Amino acid sequence: MGITAEQALFWIFAIPLMASAAGVIMARNPVYAAMSLVSAFFWLAGIYVLLTAHLLAFVQIIVYAGAIMVLFLFVVMLLSLTDAELGLEKMTALKVVGIVGTAGLLSLIVTALVQSGPRAMKAVGEDFGTVRAVGKILFTQYLLPFEATSVLLLVAIVGAVVVAKEKI
Amino acid sequence: MVPVTNYLALAAFLFAIGFVGVLVKKNAIIVFMCIELMLNAANLTFLAFARQQGSMSGHAIAFFVIAVAAAEAAVGLAIVIAVYRTRGTVSVDEVEVLRDS
């Protein structure tokens, strides 16, 4: 049983993805956490390509790694917190319970997944996940949610300005 | 062929990392980053099932999740700035005016 190219690529993307995700919560400095998160988004985009979600992979890089992370870095640098302001992470008993509980939840989900057995992927056509196909489904079946998203983004912009501005 | 189980387990791992971050981290900005990580885990699950079922509805949902994440980041970071301006801290442990004493 050899390793196929797809399996090799999965692990090539998955292992750095898990490492960078762990880096987000290991980093003490928010700038390092943000850079870790950017790298995690790039590896995740690779996983999306493996899932033949090409449009979503590009949206992931442009919107997440581009727009959202720039916003995060702006705020991190705007506040430019010193080490004293960041303070030390205190490990309270409640936090330890939270970590142990999350580890239990993760092992529960993974066990359930393994026991349900491997499910093969269905064969998909040539245009699965392309801009044309996803655009078509967005503008037909999901037209109302798509338009509602534009209202949501408008409300978010206005809300962000109102909340962050000192005086209106 | 990579089975869908691998992708789902990877998504569960990402979600767990994000959840631990939300529980443990003090800095509100890093807590927001961990929420983004959890949203990404949900997206990965949607796309994995979309690929397995051969249906593209999951792609549309993932698209909306990304839009909602962008809105959430904008409003959330505005709140962080407002809290920093009024209280001089972004530590989630120290912002406790609404806590029941």
C-alpha cells in the first residue's frame, strides 16, 4: 500500500497547519500569533484546493490572509501593548479544566469519526468548486442570503465606525 | 484518495485549538484570532462534506461564513479599541464591570 500523491499533499498541508494553529495560542506576543494565523490560513487554503474548492481557497487567501489579518495587525500595532500591559498568563484551575475538557471533546470526536469508518468521496465533475459553478449557485439558489450578506457587511462597517470613533 | 475522516479530524483539531485559546488566553485580540480559527474549522467541515456528497451548497455556506467572519472581525476589533480607550487594557480578565460580584 503506497502513499498516493494526494495523501502526501494532505499531510504536507496538514502538519504545518496544525503547527501554526498551535503557534497562535503558544505565542505571547500578539504579532507572532497573527503571523502564525496567517501561515495557518495559507496551509488551510492548500487543504481547500485538495478538496477541489478552488474559489474558496482563493477567497481564503484574499479575504482572510489579506483583509482580516491586516485588520488584526493594524489593531495590534495601534495598541502596541508593552510586555507589562500584556501581563503573565495565569494558569488557574478553571483553565486547566477547560484544556482537559477540550482534549476530551477532541478525542471523543476523533474516536467517533474513526469508528464510523472511512467514507469515500463521491466522484465530482470537472467544474466542481470553480468560480463559474460557485457563482451560479450563489446567484440562483442562495441569492437571498447573498444579498443579506451585503446588508450585514454594511451594518458591520457602520457599527465598527460608531463603536471605535471617539466622537461622532 | 484521502477519506473524509482525515479532513473532519483536522477540522476538529483546529476547533479544539481555537476553543482552548478562547478559554485560556488573556489578550482579547488573540481570543479573536482563536475565534477565527474556530470559524475556519467549521468552514473546513463544510467543504469536506461538500466534497464527499458532491454537492456545492457547502461552498456557498463557507462563502457566507467568510463574509460573517469579516464583519465579526471589524465589529469585534472596534469593541477592543473602544474598551482599550476607556479602560486602558485589552485583558479579558480585567474587563469585568458586568460580572456578578
